[in-house]
Amino acid sequence: MTVAFKERQGQQMALTVGIVVLIVVLSLLPMARLLQEVVLPGGRFSLDIIRSGLVDNTTWVATWNTVYVGLGGTLLALVLGVAVALLVSLSDVRQRQAFVLCFVTPLMIAPQVTALAWLQVFGPSSPMLDLLGMAPPLGTPNPLYSPEGIVLLLGIQYAPLVFLIVRAGLRKLPRELVEAAQSSGASWFRVLRTVILPLMTPSIVGAAALTFVSCVGNFGIPAFLGIPANYLVLPTLIYQRLAGGGPAVLSEVAFLSVLIGIIAMVGILLQDRIAKRRDFRITSTSLPAAPYRLGRWRIPVEIGMWLLIAFILVLPLIGLILTSLVRGYGVTLSADTATLENYRFVILEHAAAKRAFVNSLYLSATAAIFAVFVAIPLAYAIAWGKHRWVKALNLAIELPYALPGVVLAIASLLLFLKPMPITGIHIYNTVWIILYAYLARFLVLAVRPTITGYFQLDRALEEAAQVAGAGLFTRMRTIIFPLIAPAAIAGGLLIFMTALSELTVSALLWSSGSETIGVIIFSFEQGGDSKYAAAVSAIMVATTFLLMLLASLFANRLPDGVLPWRD
Amino acid sequence: MAGLSIHNVTKSFGGTNALDDVSIDVADGEFLAVLGPSGCGKTTLLRLIAGFEEVTGGRVSIGGSVVSSTELNVPPERRRVGIVFQNYALWPHMSVAENIGYALKVARVGRAEREARVKGALALVNMEQYADRRPANLSGGQRQRVALARCLVAEPSLVLFDEPLANLDVHLRASMEDEFADFHKRTGTTILYITHDQAEAMALADRIAVMDHGRLMQLATPRELYHEPANEMVASFISQGMVLPADVLTDEKKGECKVKVLGQELVVRCRKGETPRRNARICCRASQIEAVTGKGEGFAGTITRAVYRGGAARVEFEPDGAPNTGLHFDQLDPVTFEAGGRARLRLTSGWLIPAAGVA
């Protein structure tokens, strides 16, 4: 008996050790390496790097710009997201499901694709304005090449994020609280102002913090809209420095990425402070409140909502598709001049583009599959583990994703610039360093839904297997895996979609031969080949739609809220 | 011998004791119910025996070998204990037969033997025709039978029932009770049955362990619990017994002694060796109260409530001298008592609750 006993203990031990190693390699090690570079360069304590970073004027300009577009984008996203969440959750507008799907879709599309699509709508070369005869003369600057343009796109990109969080909060609002206020004589607007919005404070503040972090860390939008106007934020400043100076400037950009990390952290801490100031806990659960009847305002409100969709989704996508069909810069698009040549070129002819499709496919599929298999035991330890270090564990997995992508990218560069100790394997300038960064950054996207899945699963199912004599690994294989797999796979799919046209990380880590789709779109656009960039982007948008459809097919087997676009 | 021995077991969660120095011995083949209000520690006790929790102090032995102590904790999968869960815990992704055969598969029992034993277990619970169904397509009672078959198939030395009837409706409960009793008679398995339902515990168990606030209050047969509660908690918990202050007047003689309660002198049953004392407590039942006509021996008071329940009324009464002592009894038809009315009652018998610490 003692041998078998030890063997079972061994399985528990193996799981624990495996998880700790994973966390160290994917989260703690890169973060520690980054901090070391800034504070302990070469192993000696020194503040030189911080000092030289602080006296550099461009640092301050970029920091100010980052905060400016971060706050602006957050504000716009908040206004849009909260308003839509209130309308969808509390009023009697129709076609909710379809509307939510359309409203959330921008979140699924990569920021640089959004940016590219919007650029095609305005500006002198816009085929759409050209068709309407409204195009400004060639040579005039695109109005989106400005801080305000960046704020607008950041707001549209992340309004769905705010919407999802606030909507989740509103779903938990018990109708008694609303009805109690109404029966005290309060009008609907008063109820909204005095009961609903105050109770939603944690959701709204939480959404604001998350949006702020996302805006500050966004690379795609300021890269497409800011670089041409020479308006730099920290992520684009890092990109430019690194593109110009190579590994020599690594410590300098390490400081900048720590700076972004600090700005993001301030946002998160501020949220924590506000959320703890008052008691917002909702104790009871019950049915949602009866929807507010809009009456004669219903039709105008519905029209307004769909106009919003037309503006944020349909218009840019049409712009994108039209651009992907033009023959060349300035050529007026018509039924005669439209061509599929651009698609043929990027799929069949352009060597780097062809490589990029293969690379991105492999990278995101590998990251997704790895994450699914790791997320199941990892979330098991987090959701059902008894140990106290589990909370810290969760935090450590969240960190690489919570911090802006450039932070992890720079950390990975520092970590793998030299060959790895002992093995001597050198993954710098290969596709493997991108894979490492993807694994570290996106793992949490699979872990989160899996944890939700565990919480919705009756623990007795595992205990029943345990008393039946099944050891940990047997239980994992025969009971836990089949039951939790749908949630983990949905998470894997989110990773696949996110990683497929990811740019922030790969823009800093790519090398010739390891291009990703995001990088290819970016370099086409930078080289003035908008039509090719648009063609690749259009393919990516279509792929995204297909994947969303695919995931929706098995939606009824998933825990609630795993697929963000399902209402 | 495959009994269960719980020896001075203590379990604390962050400073508070969920179980406090509990000792219970379950004989081989015995059906023992653990009864108590929610939060009394009965579920913790079950999880300790199954091995899901570790003891803070004391030890648990199954079949004579220690499975839980402060030094050792045999993992649940090595204890050969069966559990019937409150919510059945059937694996939704397996058929009924796969659910039942799981333990055998884990133990690498050959296919032919496995199928035979699954068939046997299904027959034992009259579910042969459902072997290929999914749990989702079964009714509550059927699910509970499958859960029973699943825990039997591995021939455990001990079966733990965790409130197995709590999720079933009243009619089904009665018939499942019969099935459990029948099952125990046929297999002779040692059973520990957790419940908060006294009627269920009384109907099924050889002995009942009453628990409260993590402590064992009394371990006795159903009859003894009812007639001779060891303390006030058991007295008032079992069948809503009434606990009344009394003074013991005489020494025990042939299991009886004389007490003075509510001004009335009364002969009650008691333990051996009771001697006169003040501030004692007696337990009496609704059936031991009757109305007195005229000025006979007894005590006067006010009827506070009378609720007609068909055939009889439940009458609540407050004696004059002791305003916080509520009594209740049943008056058969024709019901004459009404709230606010005056009445004179007397006790016919009772049980002298032993002094604290003489458990």
C-alpha cells in the first residue's frame, strides 16, 4: 500500500512542480529579467539607465502622448460602452442578439486592421469617397493621422470591452432594487442615476482600468495613425528605437517598457482604490428588472443604434474591401477597374506574405493547443486547489497579459538575446521567440474561461471518481478533461483568433523568415502598398468571422460568458 | 472486521472547530445515522472519513487500520469507501453502465468480469434496462439508484451517504428509504448515513449520532434518543421535545423519581443514581400533557395559539408562573381551546435530563 500511496502523492507533486516551473518560465523570469536590465544592468546596481531615460525629452513627450490618447480613448470607450450596455440591458430595444454580435465584433478584429480600414474610409485615396465624389484632392493629409484620430479608433476598438463588463454587471442587478426605488416614486432616470449607475460603479471602474491599460499598450492604432504624423506614444517610440538601433538600445527601451508598465499599473491600482471605497456588493440574485419601455422613442433609438453599427463596423469594412479591390493609388474604383489581383498577389506571389500566413497559422495554432492542455491542470490548481499560493499563481499568469504587449516583447528579447544557458539553444531572431511570447502572453485567455468552467462544475464529480479509486492523472484524463474541455477549447479559440493577426509582440520580435500576418500588413502599409495591406486584412476579417461562427456552433456546451460576442 | 472507528477527532478551519473531540464507533454491518441541524459538522465528518479533509487531531480507522491521523492521511482513492452524494455526482459524459463500471476500470478488472459485475449491480437496484442511458435522461430517483449501484460495484467496506434524499420529492423519499433499508439488509454493508431529517434517521438507522456545533451530543438507538435524551439539545431537537425547569425531590428508585415542575408534583423516569437537586430539567412530549377539568392537580395558564390541523388542533400554552416556558400539545376533536382562553393542564410523565457532564 505504501508504494501506491507514494505514487499518488507523486502525481500531486508532479502537478505542483509542473505548474510552478511553467509560471516561473512564462511569467516571473521575463519580468525579473526586464527589471534587472533597468536597475541591475550587468549585475551591478545602477540608476544610469533610468537617469538617461528621464532627461531625454522624447521620453516625456511620448509619455504625455501615451497618457493623453490612453485617457481619451478610455473616455470615449466608456461613454459608448456604458450607453450601449444600458440600452441593451434595460430597455426594450429589439434585435438585441444581432446588435450585440455586431457591436462586439470590432474587439475581435486586430487593431491594425481596424486602423487600416478606417484609413481607407477617409483621406484622399479613399475609394469610397472617390465613388461618392467626395474625396479630398490627392496630397491632403488623412484627418485620422492625428491624436484625435487615435483617440477615436481606440474608443471604438475598446467600447465593446466596456460594454461586456458593464453588461455582465447589469445582468446581476436584482430587479427588486430597481422596483423598490420605483415604488418609492422615483422616475426611470432617477433610478438610473441614483440606484443603477452607483451599483455599477465597480463594473464601470473595472472596465475603465482595463480599457486604459489596453489603450496605453496598443501598438497597431498609434503605429498606423501616429507614426505618419510623427506623433509617438511609448509603444511606437520603442518600436522606432529598436528598429533603428537594434539590440544596442535594448536597455534604453527596457526602461521605456517599464515606464509603460508603471502607467498601466497606476491605472489598475486607481481602480482598486475606487472600488474599495464603498460597499457595492449585491447580496441577492434574482430575475433581471423588467425592461424600460421606450415607447415612441423606441424606433428612433433603434435606428440610432444601427447607425452606430454602420459607422463603427460596416463603413470601415466596406472601405477595407474597396481598397483591396483597386488597381493602384489614385485609380478610381468602378465595376470595370475592380480586381482580385491584390489577393492573388499576397496569397500566391509575395514570398514574405506567403511565409507570414504559414507562420501565423502555426504560431497561433501551437499557442492555442498548448494553452488548452496547460490551462486544464493549471485552472484545476487555481479553482480547486487548497493552497494559499494559488491566488499569487493567478496573478502571475495574468501579469504578462495585463501589462502592455511591448513589455513582454522587450522582456523576451532580453531573455533570449544570448543563447540559453546549458543547452546553448539560441532562439533570438527565430520564430520560436515569438512562440514563447505568445504562450506567455495569451495563456491567461484560456485559463480564465477554464476557471469559470471549474466553478460551474460540481466538485463531487471528481470526488466520486476519487473514492472509486482513481488517482489524480486518471481523474484528469477520464473525468475532468472531458467535462472541462469545451470551456478550455473556447479559450484556445480566442487565443487562436487573437494571435493570428497579432502585431504588438511580433513587430518587435520578428526577423526575416519569421514574419507574421500582423507584421506583413504593417510593412505593406508602411511601404505605401495599402491595397495589399487591405487584401491581407480582408482575408483576416473573413477568417475571424468564420472562427466566430465555428465557435458559436458549440456555444450551448460552453459555460455562460465564454464567447464574448454571444449575448 | 470492517467497522469504522472515529477516535477523538478534531477538525478546525482557521481557528474555529468544525469538529470538536468527536468519538464514534460503528460496528461491522451497522447502519449508523449522523443527525444534526445544518452547520453541526456532519458533512465535515463525512469528508474526513472519506479522506477529502485531514484531521487536526485524533484518528479515524476503517476496518482496524488507521486511515487518518495527524501523521498520516490515506488519500480517498485508497480507502475503499463508497459515497452516495446528495446530488448524485453522476458523470454526465458517461452512460449508466460506464458510470457504474468506472471503479472496476480504474482497478483494471478484466472486461468480462467488469460487465458481469456492472450487470449485477444494475440488477440490485432494478435498473437493468437503463444501462445505455445517459444520466441526463434519468429521473431523480433513478439517478440515485445508479449512484447507489456505482458505489456498490467496488464492494466497499464502508458506504457513506451524504443526505441522499435531500433532493428528492416527498413521495420518492419514502420509497427510496425502503430501498436503502432493503439494500442494507441484503448486503450487510457498514453504512454511515448523514442527514438532517429525523424521521429518515429514525426509520433507517440502528443507532443515531446527534451532533451540534461540532460536538457529539448523544449516540444511541432511536428509541433511547426519544425517550431518554442525554441533554437539553437532544431533548428539544428530537421530535420538538419540551424542556422544563424542575426540582428533583427524591432519590431514584426503580428508574423513577419525584420532581416538582411548574408547581405540580410529578413522577418521571430517570437514570440510575439520581439524587435530589435544584435547577434540573425535564423533557416531556406533547402526548404527556393533558387538560384538567375543575381544580385538579396541575397548573393554570393562557392559551397563546390554537391551530386546527385536521382531526386535532395544536395548542400552544403559557403557564402563569413561567411566562417564557411555551408548552404545546394536541387537542383532538372537538377542539374547544382558542387563543386567549384560560386553561388548566397537567403533565402525566416525563424524563429527567441527566445533569451536565454526566453524559
